[in-house]
Amino acid sequence: MSLFAAEIGSAGYGRLTVLSRVALEVDQGEVLVVLGGNGAGKTTTLKAMMGTVRSEGRRVMLDGADLSGLPSWRLPGQGVVFVPDGARCFPNLTVIDNLRGAFAATHARHQGRGEKERLESVRALFPLLRERASQVAATLSGGQRQMLAVGRALMTSPRVLLLDEPSAGLAPKVVEELFEALGEIKSESGCAIVMAEQNVDYAARIADRCIVLEEGHVALSGAMRDVISHERLRVAYLGL
């Protein structure tokens, strides 16, 4: 049995259906990448799993427990955490307050116990967050805010991390640093990662498996190395 499994019958916005049946599963310490062009349904897939868009036939399982009936705001407390695109954080708070706030929101019963250890773990991955601890988040660069957004997610001690286009709009050097950190998260924490991404080259460095979406349905799935090595499929679905 996989650590995390999700199935969506259909999903969309208002009367518009964007996504047809999508099913995926990911195990502890594994990275699954959701690939596809603009408008293929990558972001909608992640939002449907979190329950933040209209969906039908939605089922979300974590370690055999059915989380489908929980509202989206309760999922982080169960270990399923979503990092949307756009490097989102609380812009008027400092870096350290963003991080501590994320811990407090999901560890209320612990009364701060374990916060220091989580902070040190996040800072080891992103040393810049230690250097900029007292800086207001709104004054950070886009790449720095993305590191903070991922750091906030890690403060919740996730078992499953859902990432939406983490490299979008970032400079190549920042993308390199970010994916190095994601590789460490995979290998050291055992966290399962489901990531929507368009940067196939970087995704291939850390991904174990992938699904490829085309016009809202799964056109292809399999081991990452098999998908990117198949010339016809690279041209047809990935534009490579």
C-alpha cells in the first residue's frame, strides 16, 4: 500500500470541467511529477486533491486513512501540505514569524515543543532563511520567497508535500538551489512529494515517476527515465 493515493473523477471551475479522471499514488521518500503544457490540468489536479476546487469522485488516502471528507484547512494537520504557485507567504510578517506561524498552526497541542528542531532543519536546507530571519517577507526576491514558502510547508512536518510549479519565474541559479533542497527533502526526511512542473530537466533529476496530462486527462504515466527517453512521447506531450 502506498503512503498517499488520490483519485479525482472530474474537477473544474463553475460549469467548466478542466480535469477528467486522474489517479495517482506516491510512496514514502518518492517524488511523482505531474507534467503537461499550459492548461493541461496540472494545477487543477493538485487543488482537487486538496479540495479547493469543484470536484466529483474525489478520494484522498494517507497511510490507509480516508481523508476525503476533511475540509482543506485540516489536511496540513494530517500531514498533507500544499505549496501553491507564486511563492505565497504572509508578506507583512518577517521570515521567522512566517516559519513559526506555520509550526504553531499545525502543532498547537505541542505548545512549541519541537519548534527549534524544525527551524534548524529548514535553515539547514535554506541558509538564506537564517540570514534574513528578521526581514519582512514582502521585501524578499521572488526566489527567496519561494524558499520561504517551501520552508513554511516543512515547518508543519509534512508526510506528503504537494508543490505547484515551484520553479516558475525563478532565475536558473535559484532553481538549481531549490531542486537541490527538494532532493535532500526526498532522501533525508522520507516525505513523499507530488509536484506539478514544466521544467522537465530539473524535475527529472529528482523524480521517480511521472504522469503526463493532456487536455485534462492522463496521456502517459510511468518511470521518469522511461518517459523522458521515449522520443515520440517527448515530442507529442512534452514539446522536447
